Amino acid sequence: MDIERQFEGYRQAALAAIAAAQTPQELEAVRVEFLGKKRGRLKELQGLIAKVSPEQRPTVGKLFNEVRTQVEAALRRRKAALEQPRRAAEGIDVTLPGRVPALGRRHPLTQTMDEFKDIMGRLGFDVAYGPEIEDEYHNFVALNIQEDHPARDPLDNFYLATARTQTAERDRTAVLLRSQTSTVQIRVMERQPPPVRIVSLGRVYRPDTVDRTHHWMFHQMEGLMVDVDVTMAQLKTVLRLFATAFLGQDVAIRFRPSFFPFTEPSVEVDMWFDGDWLEIGGAGMVDPNVLTAVGYDPERVSGFAFGLGVERFCMQRYGIGDIRWFTENDVRFLRQF
Ligand code: FA5
């Protein structure tokens, strides 16, 4: 039947045009052409139905409806398909290379302190923590630093202007940014009976003049070992093993007589590294007065303690020329570690 061929021709042409439309605008043009109510090609086909014989009319009418439904459905599907990806891709060009996230890294001093903890952990030392805001008792009194000792001078410490420091109670209750990690020695010994074997790492604060090797905020690693018969020879061995493990070569340790109120005898610790003696910290045997202050029996136990400057080690290892670079937050510097 001629009319059936015309329907089929229309159907194929419409489906092909729908599939070929690449934008909603093109698809709309196809819709107008094939399904438009006024002058569309469907309208023409509908006109043909009137011309067939009344017997054929129901069959032709049914065929017409099938073709129309099929073309309309194809149009809807194509419309959805053309709109869908456009919505998802709005503002996103999926062909662009991905943005590499700017990955941070741990600060060189944090890396150094983590490594210190690892090394000392292998030597049997646990890690202890203490507050950066300290009271005078833990920063001075329990460490045998007397009232008139110059180390307590307000000009040499960062005392905090709390309400309590204005009162007569000041001496007992004044607080300051700790000037040394030795405060943690006291806090640990107050908490637990001997034996003790700890390190404590963290920030300390002193109003020192800033230069290439000094800062008003720096880091120390405190070490404390208290047990029966702890000796100075053990102290030297621990320090040598530690320095060798960190710097990766056999370093020598030298003790020079010194004075700290909380150790007796006291020493400055030097390390032979790269053809030079470098001062790395202070150390000594824990003063019996300190052991007594925390309730230990100095007749029964003895101990050694040391406090090392973390920056000095880190600078030595990486050849860092100025301590200020650690706190300038210049990523060109930080990225190198
Ligand atoms: C002390 O702080 C003692 N608490 C060490 C100690 C602990 C002695 C236990 C005995 C027993 P000293 O003030 O010397 O000691 O400081 C120790 C180290 O900290 C120094 O050798 C140095 O490496 C570092 N240091 C001191 N002041 C600064 C500063 N302003 N900037 C950077 N590092 C510093």
C-alpha cells in the first residue's frame, strides 16, 4: 500500500533526523519539521488518512498512531539525552587534566622530633608530655632554682600577666611560658615511682636576642633516667648512641664541667661532628634535692638528665644556616624536607 510506504518513509526520516540532532536547538527544529501541529510532516500524513477508503481507515489510522507514538518517544529520549550531559558538565571541562592537590608535609622540626622519639624508643625511653604554660614551682622551685637565682629574673622569662600575678600570692602562683623542658622531669617523677626512663620533646621560650643560632622560641629534648645505680658513664653512652643514630656516623661526645641547679655534677655536652666540636645541650646527675622534692629517696636511687637543643641537631644534619628559617613559613624552604 502506497500510504504505508509513506508512513515508513516518514518514520525512518524522522528517527534519523532525531538521532542526528546534536543540540536541543537542532532537535527542536526536527520536532517542528516532523511533529509540528501546523505545517509539520505529520500533519501531511494525517491528511492522507482522509483519502483512503472507509474500510482501510481503521488500519491506516492505527498505523499512523503507532508511527507518531514511536517518533514522539524517540524525540523525548533524545531530548533527555542532549540535556543530561550538558547539565552534568556545566562549568566542568572533563577533558582538562586534573588539578594536583597541593600536598603539605611535616615540618622539618616535627620530622626531627619524631625521629628523636624513634631512636630513644629503641633505647628504652618512653615519651612524656608536659604543658608549655608552667607554674614557677615546676619551672624553678622543684628544680632547685632558688628565689634569688638570676634564671628567675622576669627579664629572662616570659611571665604571663594573669590576674593572679598581680597579687601577693605571685610567688606561688605565677605562670610563665616554660623556659626549659626540665619541667617535665618533675611532672613525671611526681606521677610515678622509680624506675623512670623518659624523653620529652617540645617548645620552650626565652626572651633571647634572635640571631642565626638563637630564637625566643625553640625546641628541646629532655631525657631522664632514674633507677638503682645509674651512672654518668651511662649518660655519655646514651648520648653517643643517640647522636650516632641521628647523624648516621660515629660521633664523639665530650663533657665540659658546668653548673645547673638541678644536676650535680653538671656538664655542657659537646659533640664532635664534621671536624668540629659543637655544643648540643646540658646534662648531669639529678641533684639529690630534686629527687627529694618529688618524694624519691636519693640514698636508694640515682639518675641522669639531659636537655638538648633540637634545632641545633636539625640544622647540623641538613646544613641549615639560620634558625629563623624554621619559623618563616617559606614553602621554598619547607618543601626541601
Ligand atoms: C637547659 O635548658 C637545661 N634545662 C638543660 C639540662 C637538662 C641540663 C637536664 C641538665 C639536666 P641550656 O640553657 O644550656 O640548658 O639549653 C640547652 C640547649 O638548648 C642549648 O645547648 C642549645 O642547644 C639550646 N638553646 C638554648 N637557648 C637557645 C635559643 N635561644 N635558641 C635555640 N636553641 C637554644
